[in-house]
Amino acid sequence: MKSMKVAMYSTRQYDRRSFEGESEHITAAGIEITYLEPHLNVVTAKLAEGHQAVCLFVNDDASEETLRVLHSQGIKYIAMRCAGYNNVDLKVAEELVAEFTVGMLLTIVRKYHKSYNRVREGNFLLDGLMGFNLEGKTIGIIGTGKIGKCLCTGRILAHGFRAKVIGYDPYPSPTAAENGIQYVSLDELFKASDIISLHCPLTPDTEYIVNEEALKTTKPGLVIVNTSRGALINTADLIHGLKSGHIGAVGMDVYERESKYFFRDSSNKIIQDDQLSRLVSFHNVFISGHQAFLTKEALSAIARSTVENLRSRAPSSLGIRSHSPSPTPSDGAQLSTVVVVGVCAMDVKARSKPMREIITRLVERGRGCIEVKLFGEQVILGEDVKNWPRCDILISFFSTDFPLFKAVEYVKLRNPVCINDLHAQALLWDRRVVVRILDHFSIPTPRRLIASRDGGAKLDADLLALVESHTGLRLNLEEPMADVRMREDGEAIIVNGQVMEKPFVEKPVNGEDHNVYIYFKGGQGRRLFRKVGNKSSELDPTLSTPRMEGSYVYEEFIDVDNAEDIKVYTVGPTYTHAETRKSPVVDGVVRRNTEGKEIRFITHLSDEEKSWASKICEAFGQRVCGFDVLRCDGGARSMVIDVNGWSFVKGNETYYDKAAEILADVCFKYSIKPGRAPGANDIMDDGPQWTLKANVTVFRHADRTPKQKLKFNFPVSEPWTKPFVDLLNGEKEEIILRESEQLKKIAEAIQQARDLGASGEDLNKLTQLNNALFSKIDLPGTKAQLKPGFTKGKAVGPRKLEKLQLVFKWGGEFTHAARYQSRDLGESMKKDITIMNKDVLNNVKIFTSSERRVTASAEIFAAALLDSSSATNATNSTLSTTTTATTTTINPSSAFTTTLTPTKSSHASDSGSIMSVKVPTYQLIIRKDLLDDSNAAKDLTDDVKKRLKFLLRPGESERRPELTWPKGLKKEPVEVVREVIELLTKFREVMRKNFETMDVERIQQRWCCGDEPWLFRERWEKLFEDFCNVKQEKFDPSRVSELYDTLKYCALHHRTFLFAIFDENGGSELGAPQNRTLHELYGRAKALFDLVAPQEYGIEPAEKEEIGVLTSLPLLRNVVHDLEEARNSGECSLTLYFTKESHIHTLVNLVLLSGLPIANPRIPELDYASHITFELYERVGGRDGRLDKEYSIRLALSEGAHSSNVLDSALDARHSLNVKQKKKLTQHLPYDMVIEKLSKHFHRVPNDEDMLSDPNPEAIVVPLVGVPEV
């Protein structure tokens, strides 16, 4: 076997020992290591001659000149056993040691280093050793990658020390809030922090991020800790701050010019670096020699990772194989055969983000030897189990509508290894059974009484036998009718003679029924339910008497510590992940993160609690499950209150990694099992399978700034309007003026119109237009649309210009949040389609409108979907017509590998190495005829908007059940409008007063999206004018959309300013004020928006269809054509359309009015990045032995980047809400039926030629260069 020779530079004894400790793996991998003590540079690069790879450390020189020398000597690979942007031109995951950082922080604030030296000299005085507590201090973390999250693991700082932890990162982690980090701007972090800890990589953007200007804004006595990169701090400015006394203490494990001194012994030399010498002289500066990584465990992990990366990237000609004894997947072992993992669950679970993340990692770990098959709902619900796919390992679990009995039959038929015992999942359906099994395993639970009115739990004989054989518990399920009554004083319940005092908890015995009631002393209670929006419970003053129908478990109410309960997640009996959350008993308000998930905090379990997790896994036969724990009496006592089925942690990368590792281990053990039956991959399936053949999706663009506009109608018969008619330059269609020079022509036309005699109201309008033009001409998104209107009909001769409208617009621009939404959505779709049918990604077509925000959404989405590096780059740049071709790879380990092949165009291979490739070009095709605004339905929509006020009539929401109006809002819409006007009138007074009395420039240090305080005020003054300056009977309901849009935008992008400027106390409170008046306004605006907005595209069904046909019929035709083409061709395909709100609404209306059986006809708000998906499935081989193919179509809809209460959503620096997962709009329906129903609109051909799209449109191609082949 040919070996790979590796030259390891900068080798120290601890390096050598750690690698020699992995000698078995090194030998098995076919690697020979030459240990070299010198650092790598241009001169020492010659020592690598005769090797194929080099292994470098932190201060080795990997400059371009050195790399050329290495390349000339045949070096093909670089393996880094560290991480750092400034060492090699690759993006690498920053991975430091959180424990070291906390230790250094404690050393400098408690002055351990000074005490140590004193005691050694016999000085035990405490003078000068006064430190301070971390409790209550504000700790700012700059860079919240892995290290930032590690700092808060186990609440080390946020909860262990009860410090307030704030963070800044241009790429915020969605789990930061769960780890105790609150994101703020960089300016706010410098201003608010008592301690600053640096954890970001060194890039051109972060070099000298701590400098004189930044330090001027910090608190006196600031403590700085840097365990990342030396050049993050300007050393000269740091010394100045120390000399002045402004900086209280500094801890440094790095230094900006450390390469000359660190990892060397200079004790017998004079340090020539004056700044380093000066730093060492300060008594309040603690410097260590870049040792944060230096632990036995870390060195072993780096050695293993380095070897594994070299082994996995070695060319196949080397014949490298792993021969280490009894390996595991984490050791890099290859499975001996392909193992098929089946996922049999409802689509909403099987295609959820946690499942995608785990499956993706599982397949990567298998390196081609683990195959995943998603059964899909069409198979699960519609096929006999003998036609279900074969698999070796089965992931299957119950959820709503899942046919558990069929899955049990499948297991009996095929006998796969089940991750979770399917039959045993029925045990969880009855809480009486659950608590008896917990009792049998001595797992503590609250004191309880059981009131059975149904004769007891119902389990089949097989399941009873399974429980007895597995646990030794013989369940006696029969129970007599319970005698239940309340004590005379109403303060206790008596069940079969046993008394339980209030407060107590009443749980239905049905484990799927989450309507749990709590009864308190004094005659009131709280109703708990499955989370709805941001509510999980509500207080009911009338709830005093327990339910007297049905069967219930009554439990003692536990007064829990910190008003928290604990959710525990298991993956096998030895791994647990635990999180605390605010108990729903507190106030019923659910705090959510940017992904819309409930905010939780990672916690640690005691050894006893971990033993319960192991017992629960074994007792219920569920490797992957969840259970709830309550702690009380200051943590001295805890107990289990519920056991759930399959449960996933959401948004935690470590959990995903560990879950995939454990599942891969199950696959590995199966593959080497002696005498096992032939694998699923070795056996022909008995029956045909349903496969995703095509996906057609229509997207609304991502987040934008609020749009504002002024409309002017010009009577073309008046002489003064001629300058505006001339601006058309003979065009018969709408023209758009964007550039400054173009907009200045409007100013010239205004002046000419004045000279031609414009007067009275016309002159006032021109003056208003002129003022708006010059105040907005330099703002992003400013444009003017000139819309000519011609005589209609089929008269002979040219049509005559009848009217001219000028619409002056600004705003509506693509935001930084939109970049993240577009990228994340592209990555999410890629992962989803990859696990459904990766061949779909081989044939991708992307169409977009010509609007900049739409094209930008499509471009960034496409780069992420098609695996281009520009998916990341585009989130930090403005829109361009091309994306860069250079892609690099982040390896989760601190050691990484890349090939040394100079190329201008490269991308990451599946193995993670960088290799020279031929990069194809993908294209965005601009289709104005399909996806741009159309005037075809303008008259109809204008008429509808005039009639929207009818929706506000008393009783209208009751007469029209299709209208959306909150059931809990016991008020008529007209009353809510009155309340909105009153609130806005009050806010106008407050805002104007605060603008006069506050220094508004200092409220919010940084503004995004090109905004400023004066633009904020102008936007709201326009809203006040629309709402407060009109009589209620003349109120225009269409203005509700602008109010709701502005509230959401300000809550996401300028929340600090929003709360402060509308605070009656002049912004005295930091963050959200206790006064919830803004929340009241938002709730009412949201209710009115949900009532009015969907009706803007038609109130009556006939109107909705007419407007839909005039707006989106060409788009619907294309969707149907795409489905037909995919069905009739042999190729899989993915076709994507990016458009605007009007098209997504009207297209959805056409679908709803097509006659298809809709699973949920009440459509949610279609927010930014909402999308409707048409999935075509193919069944190869017909039923009953026939050879023909069958096809079905399934429709799904996502409400986009939405939060039910954006004012309470936790935000990070992205200001971005994550896009919601799609929900099914229909079940799987026969192909012919869907095509027929969708085509019913096609006969509705408008007569007016203005309404017809060009039958042969010219597609404008925008190239996406550098998107690699999939």
C-alpha cells in the first residue's frame, strides 16, 4: 500500500506525543509523518521535498510566496492543526477553549497571578488584591461562534455567575439567546460592557476592532480579555488606555506580533519589541503564551482530526483504507456495506429543519455507505405496507394523522432495526400507563389521584405482554368508575375518598390532549394549551370547579425554582440535552427567538436526573424521546411530570452533531453484526415507490424597507401637462425613472409646467412633487413611474393618450435581513430536496421579476441553493449581476485540509477539500410579463379598495365566516379602528414632545437600511396624517397595511428607537418599556390587517378570480406547463419563480378557487419570503402488477418570515425573522385532477389587449457565474 508522507512543521514535544498517541490510526490511514521543529517559511519550505503534504501550526508562514515553493516541490495538501484567517487564505471554524477564557477572566478580576507571586515570597498581605464579583456585571462578547456559545454552556457566565452577557457578531447564532447572549450593536457593546472578551477571527474587517475611538466610548475600568487573535487590538491604543487608567485590566493569550516570541524560549534574550515589553511591565496585565488550546484532550482531538482529514482527502490511487481494530464511525471507519435508513413519519416532521440537519450529517458520516429513504405521506397513507421501501434501520414515530398500526405491521413484515419501538409508542397515549411505568422504575413524580370514568387504559394483549417481558411490570388496567367530588369549601378535590388540596393540576388521561387546567385557592385557575402564537396559557378568574366528564390525573401543584421547567431530550440511554424555559404557569406569554422557537436556556442535569433519562429510554423503548422535569426546594428535589414521544432539540448544532454520531454508530454496529440478513440495498423492493419528480415554487421577495409614494394624475388635455407627456418619449407602456439624471428631468418638467400656466390646486400638487423629489432623490429605491392610459376598444387607427399618472416612490429596498432570509431559504431548500431526490437539483430554472429587491432575493437564494460561495458573499454585498466563483470550506474541526492547486475558480468537493473544477454558469431569467406589476387589474383593485370600508360594518365578520377576525377580540372592527386612531393620536403627541426634548441622535447609535431619525419621523407623521386627520367615516381601510408594515419594520430594525420615541417618560427605560401600549397598537393593527389585506385582491369570490386572472393567469399557465413538461419528460426538475406580494396573493386565490380540496382554506398572512410549492411525485410501476406510471401532486404553503408578535421576538444583529416551514395546502392528489382544476381558469382570456402578456416575451438573462454543478 502506497503511503502519504507528511512534513509536520513547528513540532513541539507535546505535538509529537499527541500524534504518537494516534499511531494506530496513522498507520491504518497509510500516513508517514516527519516531525520538523522549525517554523515554516520560504527557506524551510525546502525541507518538505519528497512529501505529499505539510502540517502547519499557528505561526507558520503560509504566504503566497511560501505556497509557491511548496507547490513546486509537489506538495498537494496543507493540514492545519489550528485555526486562523491570518495564517492561510481559508475560512475556518474558530475553535478555542472556553474554560481557559473564563479562567483568565477570573485571574485578572480576582488577581490570582499577583497573589501567587506574593505568597511564594512569603508576603500574605491582602493589600492591592481587591477584586470584584462577576454577578451583575455586563460582559460583552465580540464574535459568538463556537467559543461564544461555549462560554454560555451551562450558564457559566450568564447564569453560573449571574452576569448579563451581550454579544455582537455579523453572523449571529440563532441559539445565542438560549445560551444567555443578547445581541446588540457593536457601539452598544462597547458602551455598556464592564468586561469585553474577544472571540472573532482576524479579517480585514476585524483588524484593530478595539482601538482608540472604540475605547473612548467604554466605561472607566474596563476589563479586556483576548484569546482569539492579537491584531484584534491596536496595541498602541491599548497601552495608552492602560497608562491613563481608563482600562482596568487586560488578559491576553495572543499578541499582534507574537510570531517572533510565542512558542519560543526567549528567557535569556532581551525582548526587542518595546510594546510587548511595556505590556509585560503593567501589574494589571496578564499575558500567556497562546496556550488556550493546550489540553491533553484538545491535542488528541486535533491529532485525530488532522489524520482523518488527510486520510479522507487522500487520492484513491494511494489505496488508503482504515484498518484500526473495532473502529467506530467517529474514528473515521467505513461501513462494510451500504446501510439503508428509512424515515417513516408525516412530512411536517420528516422534512422539518431538525430532521434535515441530522439526516444531512448522518449521510456525511456514512461517506457513501449510509443511504436515507424518506417514505413520504403518499406511501405512508396510500400504500399497503408490503409496498413500503425496504430499510435496515427505521426512524419512525407517531404524530397527528400518522397510522401507527400500519407502521407496526411494516416492522413485523420487514423486521428492521427500530430506533424507537413503534408498538411501545402507544404506551405514551395514556398518562395513567406512563405514571405506573415511572413508578415501577422508581422515578419520582408528583403526588397524584386518578379519576377514571372509562374503565381504565386500553392496551392490546401484545403490548401488555411486551411491557411485562421488557420491564417485568404486569399492568392491571381495569379501574372502577371514580367517585369524584369537591369538598364543601371548594378548596380541595376528593377522589375515591382521597383528598388533594388546591392548588392542583388536572390532566386529561389522553397523552395527546394538552388542555391542562390548574386550580388555585380562592376560586381561580389557569388553562394551559398547545402554544398558539405567543400564548401557552391564560388566567381564568371563573375556573374553580374541575371537569366532571372524562378521565383525569390530578397532581399536586409544584412551586418550581426560578419559575422554570426543564425539557429533557435523549438520543439513546447515555446522551441527554436539557433546556429550561419559562413555565407556562407564569403568565402564558411565550418568548420566541428569530426562528420563531420558544427561547430556552441550556442547563445541566444531575447524575440522578441523567439516570432517569436512561431508565425512560429503556422502559418505553424509545431511543429518541423527551420528558419534562420540575425542580423545587432550591434544587434539592426534582421529579418527572410527563414523557413525550420522539422529540427534537431545535436550532442546536451540537445536538444535531451528536444525534447523527449516535445514529451512525447504530448503522455501523448493524453493518458488522455477525450473520445478519442481507441488507435492504441487496434485495429488490417488492413494490413500486413514489419519488419526487419535480418541484415548482413561487416565492415572494424577502424583507424590504417600507414603501412610500405620492400619486399625481395629469389631465393631458391641459397645455401645462405637455412636459410630462414628453417624458414618455413616445412609449406606449409604463416607464420607470431611477437614476438621478432621469429624476432631474421631472424637476425640469415641473418648472416648465409652471411656466405654461399651471395654477391653483394643480400648482400646489406640482410644488408638493418638487419638494418630495429633492428631499428623496438620493435615498435608496427612489423612482418615478409614468403610466400612460390610452383609449380602449378596437377602433381603427392609433389609440389616443387619455390620461397620465405619475407615481413617485421611495423605500421598498432590499434589507440586510433579506440577505439572510434568502440565503437561509436557499440552503434549506437544498437540504430538503437533497433528502427527497437529489436528482431534482440537476435541472434548475430560476425566473425573476425585474424589481431589484426581487432579483436580489433570487440571486442570493440561487447561490445558496446551488452551493456557490457567493451565498455567503452576497449577504455582505449589494446586488450584482454576477457572483464570485471562489468557494472555501469550513471544517467543524480546528484542523482542516485543502489541496494546493492554484486556480481562480474552485469549489468544495463532497469530502471537504478544495479542488480545481470547471465551473458552469447558471442564469436568472427576468420575465417581466409573468412576474412584474401589471396594470390589467388596476381598475378592479381600485374599486375593491373603495369598498373595503364595508368590512368594518357591525356584524360583517360574523356574516362572512371566510373573513379573519380574532375570536378572542370581543369588539367590532369599527371599534378597533376607533381605538387605533386614539392610540395613534396619543403617540403623535408623545413623539413630537420627545423629538423636541430628547437628543434623538443618541437614542440609537447605529441605523440600518439607510434610515435616520428624520426619516423615521416623516414616515410616522404620514401615518398620523392618514389616521388622525380624517373623520372615522372617511377612514381608508387600505391604510391599515401601511401601519402594520411600518410597525413590523421598526420593531425589527429600529426597536430601540421605536420604544424610546414613543415612551411617555422620554425613553428613560432601556429596552421595551413596561407600558404595553405599543403592543396594544400592534395587536389591533394586526387584527385589522388580517381582516383587510387579503380582501384587497377581491372581496367576493368572483372578484378574487377576476383579479387573479388579470394578474397571475400567465404565471399559473407557466406553473401548469412546468408540471406537464416534468410529467412527460424523463428528467427531474426544479423551477423557481420570484415575484411580488400581488402575484403571490392572486396566485394563491386562483388555487383556492380552482375547486381543489384544500386541507386548510384559512390562509395565513403571506409575509416576506412566503411561497407556494407544487410538488410532482412519480410512482414507478403501477398497481396490481401493471407497468405504467402514476403521478400525484401535492401543494404546500409557507407564510414566510413571520412572527405572531414581532415586538416580543428576540432579535440579533441580523434583524431577521426566519422563514416558516411549509404547511400542506392539499393532500397528495391525482395528477389529472390537479391539472384539470388549475386549468379551469384558462378559458378566462381578457379581451382588452392591454391585459394580455406578450406571447413571445424576451427573457433577460442575468448570469450567476461560479455556481458549481451539483
